[in-house]
Amino acid sequence: TAMARPIIAKKQVELALSIGAKFLCHGATGK
């Protein structure tokens, strides 16, 4: 849902940072 996206994005960033990722791809963008 639209309301959940900011929360999901925040978790994705936290996870990416925790594993040392430099770039983050989101499946819902750039199509």
C-alpha cells in the first residue's frame, strides 16, 4: 500500500547499510 512504502523503503535502506551495500534498487521504480 502507499502508506507502507516509506516504511518498507526505510527498512530496505537499513538492510542495505547493514550489509554494506553502496546502491539500492527498488522494483517499483524506473519501469
